[in-house]
Amino acid sequence: MKEFPKNYNFTEREEHWRKFWEDEDIYKFDESSDKPIYSVDTPPPYVSAEHLHTGHIMSYSQAEFVVRYKRMKGFNVYYPMGFDDNGLPTERFVEKKYKIDKSKITRKEFIDICLKETKVGAQNYKNLWQSLGTSVDWSKTYSTIDKHSQKISQWSFLDLHKKGKIYRAKKPVLWCTSCRTAIAQADLEAEERESKLYYIKAKVETGDELTFATTRPELLPACMGISVYPNDKRYKNLIGKKIILPLTGKHVYLSTDEEVDPKYGSGVVYFCSFGGQDCIDWLERHPEAKPIHALDPNGRFNEQAGVYADLKMKDARSKIVEDLKEIGALEKQEDLKNVTFIHERCSTDVEYISTEQWFINVLDSKNEFAKRGEELNWYPNFMHRIYKDWVTALKWDWCISRQRYYGVPFPLWYCSDCGEIVLADEKDLPIDPMNDRPNKPCPKCKGTNFKPEEDVMDTWMTSSLTPLIGSGLIQNEKLQQKMYPETLRAQAFEIIRTWLFYTIVKSHYHHDSLPFKDVMISGHGLDEQGRKISKRLGNYVTPSTIIEQFGADAMRYWATGASLGGNMRWNEDEVKKGKRTVTKLWNASRLAMESFDGQKKPVSSSLQDEDRWILSRLNDTIKECTEQFDKYEYSKARNAVDTFFWNDFCDYYLEFVKYRIYGEDKVSKDSAIYTLYSSLITIIKLYAPILPFITEELYQLYFKGLEKENSIHISAWSNANKDWEQTEKETKEFEKVLKVVDAVRAYKTKNGISLGKEIEEFKTEIKLSDNQKNLVSITQKVKKVISK
RNA sequence: GGGCGAUUAGCUCAGUUGGCUAGAGCACCUCGUUUACACCGAGGGGGUCAUAGGUUCGAGUCCUAUAUCGCCCACCA
């Protein structure tokens, strides 16, 4: 056996193996293989993420453990990587970073900055993934703004349009006044706030007074109707009467509405043109009412709001409340908590503005999407519930158009003469209607003047296609078809309602199938106190610092700490434990390997009791570990290996065989070496998915010459071996030895005797055979073991 | 308001279909340099398994309430 250094220099060796894997194409997808395919769809991260934190490491590593396991299990693994660099998140990032005022920059200039910025971001991610040893096939990468992704996104639009799932309509949509674009229901976040319920008095034409209650008095200029519950006796004689609104002097009529709760507030509700879901629903029930378009897309009132024109919502509120007080129309106000919807990207209050947008019809197929959710294999299972609830609660069709610059353009124009929508030809994709022109005149009026669609697509319009984009990177068409649906989607739980849901929508409509068979959902990375990691709190550590300090293997080891789907706190001690495991593996291997003969694989000759025992334990560990990995329970898989390696193998077995490998008895030595070899190669294989660097190092140091595969990561996973099985009785019999060993150790420790020091005799109540007595005396340095 | 998780040693967490005299790692205390490892080994202290009921021969594990925390969802204006 060649020289075995005393210490393992992870900094240098990890760098070495990174390069080796890349040079040798270890993780390259083999297009000619006929092994079963295992394809993986992991989230293309937003490259605009300003910082990478341990939460990212956690969720990507967890998927990667499984990927490595499957690769060793004999699957032809397809693991591409994408970067999400289109859409609103990137735009907001660039706007903030460069303090851009979009009115003072051209569309093209802005897009150029975005493209430049995303290149930098993608490189940062790639560097981190590589230093972590992520086993991606880097020749298969995509970005969501590249031509390939644009082509597929535009194809998706055309196909869904053809299938009648896409429509354009002018109706109230969710609107962000800060981003100045329409958004989708999935982009909303609910925020509970301390608010006030204002009781406002209005005059009735009969001379009576009517008090209605609202949390949003600022919408008064857009009031389009007032309703009470049909059987509410208090207001019976006022129904149908003209109500004169305070401040604006406009009038509406008092109507009845089943949805009004007579017990809440004054039992009188006013409805406004952009107040919220309740108002939209009310308008549907009261088509006679006329919406008042008093709010501009920038969030300011316009001339329809009379004296309140030009005011922002917030300012309008205080002004209107003030004015109401002044004229004595504010009866009272009560404190209450209520839920406001905000845009998740910028936390701006969402408004409801009637605009013309593109939609994908999802509401009509809610049941089918729910059914797809049932067909999907969920790991862990309880995550299914989040999906189910979301699908059931859907209220809006998916608005896919954004009034922004940086995104995939819609493949269409409008005829300037007749307004007809002219779609691009599939064969011309991708196109940009701003630069390209239709290749034929308007099919309706033969006109040749066109207006491009200036809106861009919602970023999810593209990322919902990642299974297609990923598999589409395979040139071989026959093979490409075998790649869809993919095998595994791995993602975090907070994007179930977006990424997962939208991907299922697309696959269902396009292919009438699920996009993948399994979904593995990770939890959140939290800080040490259990708080969500956020930029504002600054409560995160930089992964690259940890990797430099403890090594990538140690960092990855930490990521196994959370059970599947569970949240995990940051805990540097766990990283240290990973580092210690690496060191321990190194040292244990040093002991074993220095006894190995490099020429040929050892074979089993005459195994001794302790050999049979450890091999049986090894066998159990293989079974347990495999079973857990098959269920995506990387955490439990690691646990099984840890227990075996530290407790059984190091604490007991290595102590048992030391004297044999240093000794002269060839038969005894050979069987010890066979057992050591079998155990060690298995241990490093079982650890390989989690600790790819140290296991590769150990594999290359000795096993490669005999095991043939170029890297441990493409070597075959260890299978349970029938020959190694032991009956329960045999195991129990041997465990008596362990008990006596424990007793000897305890005796020595309590008496301050070094474990290496020989003692004269040791008495035990446990009945041991002569073989067993012999084993205890030699390994524990007791001249004579006296047992019953 | 509805739902889903969680609640086990000082800390972070395991405890699979009920059999546990409740485990691990860290931390703590004591001992020990032994030809793999002091980034170590050995030994030890420490828990009425959130609370209250119930099912059972037997419950950390199942049921029913309650409490606290976290998350998801939700138009009572």
C-alpha cells in the first residue's frame, strides 16, 4: 500500500476532485446508454438573488443526495441546471441596483443591463454549486431568457391559444401600482394589519340618514353602489332610494344583496370599482352598476375622483377621513385587524384595475388539476395538502401578461387597421414582435400595418416549462421523447402554488400528462433562532465562507440534518460534526488500508465470529440506507450509516481486528482484511451521495484499481449480500461479547486504568465461549477472562 | 376563521405499523496518550416525552379536547 498521508487537506483535495469530475465528464449524461433514465428538474434560481445563504444550500443539496444515489443505483441520470433570469424579479433587482428611472431609459438599454447583470448572477451560482460538488451536467444548462427557453415559452403560448385555453380580456385584474403591471393571484401575499372600521353617514333622498361601514374610506370617489341584506327590517323602506354620498355629492341607489351580513358593522356595505374581490363579485351580481375608473395605473386618482385627483391612495385616505370629519359625516371609527393583499415582490398594496390582459383559463379545470395532484407521488406526503388547498381556492384565471420590458415577448401583433390578433408562425420562433414583422398580411383585412404586443410574459410562463426546456436540451429526438415526463421535481414548499402548480397546468394542457412522477419538497432554512432567513435581518451566513472553513463535505453533511420537508435551523455544530465524520473516515481508512495488499481483491476465507457479526450489521445497514434513499429520506439514510460507521465499525470492529492485521496468522489476517475491505468500500459508497469528496479521495487512494470504475460516483451502489446475513440468535450470541467489552472498558475507566494497559483478570456474570473469552482478552488486554 | 406542521435531556434533533427500563450529537463532569484518529477514546450526570382526559395487558407512539410556536389559505365590508 502506498503512502497514506496523516492528514486530509480538504481544501486542496476538494479542489482536485472538482476538477477531476469535470475533466473526466463524470456527471455527463450518457445519450447512448440504455440504462433507465432518471431525470431531475430542480429550480432555476433567480440570478438576481443578491445573496446566497445556507437555505439555498439546504434545498439544493437535499435533491442532490438523491441524484447521486440514483446515479450509483444504476440510473442514467439527467441533471441539467437552469438559471431564472427573466421577468420581474430581475427587473426590480436591476432597477434598485442602478437606481433606474424607467421613464428615462429606453427599453433596449434597460434589457441590455438586465442581460449583463444576469450573466454575473448566473456565474456566482455556478461557482457555488461547483464548490459544493453539485453533480450537474454543466454541458446541459439553460437560462430562462435564452433563445431555447423563449422558443418553448412562445410555442406554449401558441399551443394553448390553439387549444382555446388562452384568452385576452378587459376586466378587473390584480394590479401593482409600484411595479405598474398586472399580476397573478399567485403573486399575492396576505398581510394582517391593524386597521380601522369607519362608519360613514350618507344622506338619503327621503331625508333619512344611512350609515355604512368600511375599512377603505378612500375609495369613496369610486363608490358604485350600496347594499343591505334583503330582509333587514331597519332599512326596508330605504331600498331603491337614492343615496347622496358625502364629499363627492354623487348618488347611488340602495340595493339588496344576499352576501351582506346584517350583523357586521351597520349592516350596510358600500361597493367601489376597485376595492377588492368583494367589489368584483358584487359587480357581477349587480350588472346595472357602473364602474368608475378613477384610479390610474400609477396608483393615483384621476379626474374622475374630482377634488381628490392626483392623490395617491394613502394620501387620499387621510384627506378623505379628514374631510369626512370636518363635515360631520364620520359617525365613529373602530379598531380592527384585517387582511390586506400585497404584491410579494415589492410589498405594495394590490389594487384592482380594469385593463386588457392575456389569461390562461385555469378556473374551468380546477378539478382536473386537483386530480393531477392526486396522481403525483409526494415526498413527504403532507405537502400534497398545500397544493390541494391552493387549487381548490383558486379565484382568478392566470394573468400571464406583464406591462414590463424584460421578459419573453408574446409572439403576436395587432393589425393596425382592423385590430385582428396576428400570431407568429411556430417555425419562426422565437420572435420579438418589437423587431420582427409577421410574414404575411393580416388574415382578416389583408392590412400590412401591425402593432407589436408590447407586454411581456409572466416569468412563471417560462419556468412552468422547465421539464420541457430541460429535456429539450437533448438533441436526439427519440431520446428526448423518452425524457418526458421527467422523474423528479425537487423544490421548496413555498413555491408549490406557483412553480409546481403552473408546471402541472402546462403539462396537463399541452401533453395531457403529469410533467414528472415524483415531487420532493424541502423546507425552509432558518437562522439559529429559528427565524426565516432574510436580507433585512441579515441573519444569514455566506456558504462559501463555511465551505472554505470546514469543506464542502461538511457543509453538505449539515444539509442532511433536516428530515424531508422539515425546516432546519442553521447550526455550525452540525457542520463541525460533518467535518469530524470526514476526519474519522480518513483515519479509519488509514488503519484499514495500510494493511491492504494492492494487487488483488481480498477473498473471504475462514471468517471469525466478529467478522460475521460486522458483515451482518453491514448488511442491515445497506438495506436500511437503501430503503431510506428510495423514499427520499436522505436524513434517515445518513443516520443509518453514521450509526454503523461510528459505533459498530470504529468503536468495536476496528479494535477487534487490530491485533489480527498486525499479527502473523495468515488465515486470520486474510479474513480480517476481507471483512475490512468489504466494510470500508461499502461505507464509503453509502456515504458517497452525502460526502462526495472524501469518499472519492478514499476510493481513488485504494479501491479504484480493483473496482475498475473511474469514480466512486459512477460505481455501483452496494447491494445486500445474502452470505452476510446472520440469524438473530447468532447476533445475540455475539452481542454478549460487546457487553463484556463494555464492562471491561467501564472497569478500566472507573479505576483510572488506561484502556491500553493489560490487567490480570476480569470476572463477568455473562457466559462466554472460549472463542469469545479469547477475543475479549486479546482486544481488551485482559490476561484472563473468567465467566460463568 | 379554516387547514397543515411542531411541542421529547441545557441546545439541536431521532424515535417507522403501540412493547422504551425513552435515544443520538453538542454542551457539562470524570478518567485515559493505546502502533487509525486528542478534529480522539472510555465512563457518567441529566427527561413525570406541552397539558388534561380516553382506548389498551401495555401509549412518546392511537383517539378527543386545550395551550404555545411556525407555516399555508381565507373578501365579512
